[in-house]
Amino acid sequence: MARIVPEVPGPGQESVWDYPRPPRVEPSSETVEVRLGGGVVARTSSSLRVLETSHPPAYYLPLAAFAPGVLRPVTGSTFCEWKGAASYFDLATDTATAPRAAWTYPDPTAGFEAIRDHVSVMPASVDACLVDGEVVRAQEGGFYGGWITDRVVGPFKGGPGSWGW
């Protein structure tokens, strides 16, 4: 495996290589918005960011931030070594459905209790996710749900050659 060379953050930026492992949960007052089917399906200024080495932040929005009826539980789960078992939702409006685009940890492991009753969204699965008006870029690879903004620099896990980072 080639040696990873972190990008140097500029003013007002963070390097994902300075994020901890195990991850840290921190509150955010940034305005976070999720759009699907031509409309806003979630909006909050009270989200949580999960920060983990080599990953762009994953934003977790309170359940109450989602429009009524938009979150539709689906079968199946995955397991995170840090946060525990995740459950999934389709995001659905009258005009669009994003299958398994959102997830939650109904009973998170110790240290991650803050994300209970919060939901994260896969940016690549919806029309757009925004942080303080900036359209988020999706983390590569389709497995991780990080939200890339101009605030963070990588390189980011998820793309080709990053398995095992």
C-alpha cells in the first residue's frame, strides 16, 4: 500500500486525517438541508457531525427535521464497528423515491448515544444535500456516507485503492 499524503488544509479548512479513530460526535449549528423530488425533505440547524480519520463528516439530522412521511423504514441492517447496528429508510416524496438512502442507529453503542433519534443521508442518493447553502459532494465508492464540502480536505477513504486505510 502506498503511503498516504494528507492534503494541507487552508484557512478555515479541516483535514480528515486530523479526525480521531474511534470517531467523535460533535454538534453543528450549520444549516443542513436534504432535497429530493424537487423539494426540501429535511432541514435543521441542529445536526451532529460524526468525524472519523480519513472520512468526510457524516451529518446526522434529528428525526424531527424530516418532513412527515418522508422516512419509510425498510428491511435489512448493517453493522458499524463503532456505532453498532444501523437500520435503513427509503426517502420518498410524491414525485421521487431514494431507496435505502438514509440510516439510523436505534440503539447506538456506548459513546455514540447522541446519534440516537438522528438520521444520516447518502448524498449520492438524493437530489442534493447542502451545508450552509453549499451543495455537498458525495464520498466515493457508494459504501460510506460522508459529506464533502470545501471545509474538508482529504484524501478521502472510499475511492479506488483506499480499502484498508
